[in-house]
Amino acid sequence: MKALILSGGKGTRLRPITHTGAKQLVPVANKPILFYGVEAIRDAGITDVGIIVGDTEPEIRAALGDGSAFGVKTTYIRQEAPLGLAHAVKIARDFMKDDSFVMYLGDNLILDGITPLVREFERDRPNSQILLAHVPNPQEFGVAELDGASKVKRLTEKPKEPKSDLALVGVYMFDSSIWDAVNGIQPSFRNELEITDAIQWLIDHGKNVHCHIISGWWKDTGKLEDMLEANRMVLSRAKGSVKAKLDGKTRTEGEVIVGAGSVVENSILRGPLVIGERCVIQNTYVGPFTSIYDDVQIRNSEIEHSIVLERCVIEDIPVRIEGSLIGKEVRIQRSQSKPTAYRFMVGDSSLVDVL
């Protein structure tokens, strides 16, 4: 069995962060989202992995390399444009040959992994197995209608009036019958080959499509609030590990992770949280569910329930920062100049909340 991880796309819902980087490499608990998927596939015993890439191919290649660091072998497959999930499957034909495979969307996170689901697919041998989850906003997903407990009757992509609250989770399993399906469908109104249409083709042609309604935690991390929720869930399982220098005036509470080479002085660290390597935290409160990546400096400030990417500087902020995703090399500081005013240099598609 092989795997196909989709790591292309524009990441429009996470702009401006994704104007300059791949959405699959935005970190959750200081580890890129993509890595969780690769590890889940490896833990399921699958080591031959195709990676669908687009414009951010150099970044994805730099992060994953040949896969040996993760215990897998990677093959990169270029998609010239984001033409749909079924199109991504279609162009992977030469890599897959006639093997069964798992398709995993690289910006999805399933906290408990996929090993039991892969074993179920291998045991029951359907033509396809899809994962479903109850969601409060099914109109934003592919939606499944069931005929009985586990038989799929119909799939609809982002319906305006959903017939159920069962959304397609970003993990799919297929045997070789999928090739007839992706070649038998037409582009949707979005000019994309939809994976929902391909699976519906299987259903309409009498193929055996199983579904599994997952009870564990899953998130499509396409938006800010989803990223923060994923960060919270991963950190809620973290175990403390302090490899840095904390002075006598610093207090830690709960599960706190601090990387090597960091310095923390006269601060309160209230976990669960993670601080990366070579960071400087001074006179600062870092609250629960905060991830601070490498080489960040925070002084005289407060922050919680946020994600801070590498090489940021945050200084002298009089109001607590929360619910934020702060990109690479950002500087946030309190202005000392007169006249007093807000001064912004903000990229496209940004959000700024002020008092």
C-alpha cells in the first residue's frame, strides 16, 4: 500500500501568512502540520509516499527531503495548477500503478492517527473507504448522505443546503478502481476535478464504498481559528521538558516545554505551552496554548492562546496578545515617538484588531 499527500494549493484562507510560505508548513505546537500527516502514514506501516506539490515545491522539498528523516521514501509529483483533488489523484497514476493507497490532505490533522483506519481498509477490502465527521458547518465541506449505518448514498461538494452534518475528513483510501473514476468525471463549476464526484462515480457504478465516522479529534487547518484549535489540542497532550536556562525569578506552571539555548528571565510560563530554541523571554507572561517558534524575543509583554513563528520580536506591549497567529520575522512594539498614533505596515488579507 502507498500514500499520496497533497501539499499544493494557494492557502488563501491563511493569508497573509501563506503569501510567503506553504500552508502545510505552518507549525502546530512548533511542528509543521505536514509532518503530522507524514508521521501518521509512517505509523500505519506505509513507507512509499507520493507528495503532490505546486508553487511551493522548493519549500516542501526542503522540509521533507527524501523522507529518510521520517522513515519513508518520498516521490514528488508536480501539479501545474490547483485543478482539484481528483486531478491530483489522476496525475499520480504512474507512481501508484495498481496499488491501493491512502490519500491524505497535507493541511489536515487527525490527532489519533490513521493506523486503525488503514487496518480496517486492508481487512474489509472495499474499493474505497472515506472518513466522515459530524461538523457544525457542513456547507464548507464535502457532505455525505448515508443509506443505513455505513453505506454511502450520495456525496455533494460544499452544498448550499446540506442534507446531513457529515463532512468528508481529509483522508481517503482507494483501490485501482479509482482510475476509471477520475477519468470518467468532468470538471465542476469551479473548473476542478472534485474527489466527491470521483467517489460518487464509484457509487453510481456499483463499487463498494465504505465510510467510517470518526469519533476522535480532527481538523482541517485552513483558517486561523482552526490553526489555534489544532495548536490547543496538540499542546493539551504535551509533556513538559525544559532544556533552557530559567532564572530564579521565573515561575512555571503546568506542562511547559522550552528548547535548548533559550533564556527565560523574570517571567511566568503557564502551560501547556512550547517555546523553541534560542528564544529570549524577559519580564513576560506566556499563557496556556501558546507556541513560540525558534529565535523569538519577547520582552515586557503578555501572550496566550497564540502561535508565533520564527525570528519575531515582541516588546513592551501593554495589552495581552491572544488568539493570534504571528508570521515570521514580525516586529510588534510599543511606539515611543510623538505624536501618539497607531502605525501599521500590514500585508494583503490581514486582520488587525485594536482597542
